[in-house]
Amino acid sequence: MLKSAENYLSGEEISRELNITRAAVWKHIKRLKSDGYIIKSATNRGYRLVFEPDKVTEDGIKSGLTTDFIGRKLFLYDETDTTNNRAKHNCAEPDGSVFIAETQTGGKGSHGRGWASPRGAGVWLTVLLKPDISPSEASSVTLAAGLGVCRAVGLGAQIKWPNDVVIGSKKVCGILTEMSAEIDMVNYVVCGIGVNVNNEGFDSEIAHRATSMYIESGQKYERNKVAAQLLNYFEYYYKRFLDGGLISLLDEYKKNCVTLGKDVSVIFKKETVTGKAIDIDENGALVVETANGVIHVTSGEVSVRGIYGYV
């Protein structure tokens, strides 16, 4: 309400609209101030929002959420090792709980690599999920998440199979999905998503293969809005997957997959194999045509010619 008001907003109007007492209005104003919002108060006029901090907040995210269950319970951390770890340590929390941090000290990418999570620059979050699926289907959550990220980021973002989102030839987002399972059932899945939002630059060792929404567009983004959009689209594709299986997402995924049609180098059965990525099968595996025949890659390192410098 404060953000949409052109000038002062009276406490009486807020009280009436939200059906809360004037004392409760003041309590919420006080909390917003403690979160870094600057709100001017004037007698007989009310409240006016002067400054909104570049800080991920529960109110800021929830004001943009349209989800049924994803993100309805949020856990915010100023600093943590990884949001995936926070989700795993709190796996008894409800399905769709989201763990989000201003910065991670031990951010992880795929294959054990580190993931830089500078304070105030990106959206670093993990969604805790409890799907009624078999363990073999859990990797499909990554594919659904990739589609959600593409929609939320825009800017021509595409998916590098299976768990990176790129703009042009540079990575803007990484997705790390982990699960706890038994032979025939999934206990829970944690899907970690790290989006470079307002990063102005990167260390020299990764600058050639990393980018951000700010670098690509020249404009700064409100991270609360980015986080909310991300969760909205994540739920949309995740629910489609639960209702219709991966097959219901495959056509759209293929249209957004930069890997298809490209020459690739993959580590397959402990050997490096080169070929052309020609399809993604109904199980989410990358289908690669090599000199020795067609192979279906379900995991392992995949390099794409022209992406991250593979030549």
C-alpha cells in the first residue's frame, strides 16, 4: 500500500483496508523501519515511503507472490553456509518452504564447484519439496526449475542442459538439486537456485563465463520482485510436472534449451565423448549422436561449443 500510494497514506485508511487496529498499523510500520525502510510520519497525514532498501525481506517477497504453497513459509538468513543445507536441516518444515540468504559462505555449484554468493547482489534460495514421485524422477525437478528461471529472468535467457541458465554464452543462474530417498520413495527434494541479479562484475577467473541481469540489461532490479517471480514460475512448472510428468514440459524445455543442435563434449562412463546434442528423451536425458552411435546422458559433465569457452 505504501509503495502504490502517490503521497501520504493515513493510518486510518491502512487500518480500515487491512481490518487491523491503529496500534497494529504502527507495529508493522516499526517492523518495516527495522528492516531498513525509511518511512516518514506526519501528523494528520499518515505515512509515506521514502526509501526501500536493497534487502531481501519476507514482506517484500510475499507482496509479489501468487503461489498456492511455494514460498508461503519463508526462512531468511543474513548469512549462512548454503541454503540447501538449511533446507536439509529443516526438512520437517512444510512442502514448499523456501530458505533464502543475503549471502552464502559455502555456496555450491554442480560437481562440487564453488558458487560465489556476494551480499546484496543476487537471489540465493532453496525450495524444500516433498513430491510423491520415484527417486528416478527427481532430476526432472531441475528441468522444471530451469524453465521457471528462464521465465523469471527474461532477457533471452536459455537453459544449458541440465542445470544452468545462460544469457548468450554466459551463465546467469545455477541450479543444484539434491534429495533424500529410499529405494522406492522420495523423502524430500531440495532445489537450490542462485541467480546473479545486480552483480556489476566477476573475478577474472570466471568473468568470461558469468553474467548478471544487470550486466545484460544495464538496469538494477528489485531482488524481492525477482525472488517472487522466480517462485511464482517455479510453482507453475513444478505443478505441471506433478500433474502430467516430465513429458508435459518437454516441448517447451526443448525450445528453451541452448544445448540442442550444438556440438558437445560429455563425460560419459568415465570417458570424454564428443558429438551433437540431438534431443532430450522422456526421462530428461540428453541424447547425443557420436561417431560410435547415439548415447543417452543422464548425468556427468557437459560442455557446449560456444558456451563457457568450449572450442
